[in-house]
Amino acid sequence: MLKQNTILLILSVFLFSCATNKMVDSDMKDKQLVNDKENPIFYTYFPGLPIGVAVNTWEYFDESNKYNKLMKQFNGFVYENSMKMDAMQPTEGNFEFGNAKKLIKYAKDNNSVVRGHTLLWHNQYPNWFFKDIDGKDVSKDVLLKRIERHIKTIVTELKGEVKYWDVVNEVLEENGTLRNSKYLEIVGSEEYIAKAFQWAHESDPSAKLFINDYSICFSGAKQDGMYNLVKKLLAKGVPIHGVGLQSHINMSHPNVEDMRKTIKRFASLGLEVQVTELDISVYRSSSEKKMDITTDILLEQAERYRSLFEMFKEEAQNGNLTMVTLWGLSDDKTWLNDFPVKGRG
Ligand code: G3I
């Protein structure tokens, strides 16, 4: 498990123009690197480009804890899990807004924006969503009604408070075709995607609506599939405003220039582009064995973050990128510690 903190590394690279072993020394204290001033450090380094982070409820309950201190450095927030379908509507018709409203308040108090993740997904949905009382799949009509109610209730209740919504998440297969999910199986086409965007837009015309996916931040069939799907939906008048590049990447892939090309490609459709779930695994593949995470590896990782963020800054200045979000506050708690290999870190 990684002991060091990615956020601190990124901050340190930007705070001190050259990386030294001292920065990742195990004696490093949070307070040496974390600025306690009211304005997030990222306002200074990335003017006009919100830098967000995915958080969990426990990370901001205690004002004195280290996570809360780290949170102060960001100016955008998204829940890692607490606004997913199973959290928002655990049983049919019973919606939970408590956690969402807490994050919205925190963001407001800290002059930050909120991303809503996510209205529709094939994971972390409540068990009842696709089933009738006999446990059989619901009809297309019933599913569309459930989707409509889920989206309209949530987006209306949080109207004006969530600047960006991931309306649909991960709707594509690796080859760029529509994902073979329950949504597709029951609805039969991309109609459910188009309707999801329409219902979200009707509920909050001021919210920016995103289609979000992984493995589209680099060239390939999946990126082409996303490009073609979005183009097609836009031509039909579907209110899609942005493409979210999740960007769960590793030390060697993809290269920075390929990601730049991707950002420009989606921006050329007249859409906002955001990096929505950035993290960089210290491994290069799922077959790599667990290794000791040395200072050299951490410095290499920090350098990769630095070069990416230089590019992000340039593309933000070019008007092609509107937000970057890191997927998690600290490496000791990241989902990557158990994915793709449990316990590898
Ligand atoms: O809440 C339960 C808890 O009650 C239970 O005791 C515990 C036992 O394992 O599990 C808890 O649920 C876990 C949940 O995170 C909340 O911590 C799930 O097991 C775990 O699978 C779930 O993982 C999340 C994953 O999405 C689910 O697919 C990760 O935290 C979250 O980082 C990850 O986020 C996704 C994005 O939403 C979409 N893009 C990919 C990204 C990474 O997979």
C-alpha cells in the first residue's frame, strides 16, 4: 500500500520547481506542504481551471483531520460513491439527499464547484431498479419511467447546486459499441441515453450535462465510439454539454500528447471536456507483482503528474478543458489498492 500522498506530491512539484528526494522523505509532515491559507493553492497555479477531488463522507466530518486539510486545497468536489444510484434511491421512491446536500454546502462555503456522479450506471444501482415484484426484468416502459423519475427527482431537488452532472457513466464497450447492460438489454437502443439527457436538462437547464467513460482518454476504438455516439446524439438535438475523460491511467500509458489530442478532439465538437477521475497507478499492468514503492517510483509518478498538469493548463488556456478531478484524496485509501489486484496497492 502506498504510504505517500499523491496530492502532496503534485503540490510539492508545483510549489518547488524541482523535485528532490527531500519531498518524499518519510519524515515529511503534511504542514510543510499544505498551505492553510483560505484560497486553495490550485487557484494560484491553475487560474480558471477548477481542480477537483473525489471524496467520501468521512473525509469531511472532522474539521481537524488531515483529509479535511487536503480538501481545502481543492476548488471542486465529487462524491466517490455517495451520489450513485444505490445511495440516492436505495428503495423505490425513497430518495436520500442528506449527503449530497452536505457536500453542496461544503463546496459553497469553500467557494468550489460540485460534480454529480452519477445519474445512471450499470454498477452500484439499487437491486430493485431493473426488476418487478416477481424478480423478472421490467418492461422498457417501466424502466424508462424509473429512469425518468430517478433523474428528474434528483436533478430538480439539487437544481442550481450541482454545476456538472455525469448523466450516464460507462455506456460503451471496449470496442466502442453500446455496453451490453441491463439498460440496453431492456430499452434496446441508445434511446435511454438520449432521454436521460433530456430529462436532466428539463430538470435543471443551467446544469452542464456530461457523458463519462474510461479508456476514452487515449486513441482507439472506444474513443472513436464515444466520438461517433456524441456526434450522433448532438445531431439529434440531445442536450449533451460535455465529455468526461475518467483517466484512470498508469505510469507508461497513455502518453501526454495522446491525451492532448483527445481533449482537442472532443472539444472540436463544441463540447466541454473534463478529466473527471484522474489517478496514476504506479504499476504498468495487472500482471505486475506487488512491489516496494520507492522514492524513485514516487518521483517518477510525480513527474508524470507534472507533465500532465502542464498540458492541462495549456489546454485550459486554449479553451479546451474546463476542469480536472483527482479520484481520491490520498493513496492510502484509493480504490486502486484493490484493483486490478486485491491488496497490491
Ligand atoms: O458501502 C459498502 C459497505 O457497506 C461494505 O461493508 C463494504 C464491504 O466491501 O463495501 C462498501 O461498498 C464499497 C463501495 O465502494 C463504498 O466504499 C464497494 O464494495 C466497492 O466496490 C465500491 O467501490 C467503488 C467502485 O467505484 C464501485 O464500482 C470505489 O470506491 C469507487 O472509487 C469506484 O469509482 C468508479 C467510478 O464511480 C466510475 N469510474 C471508475 C471508478 C473506479 O472504479
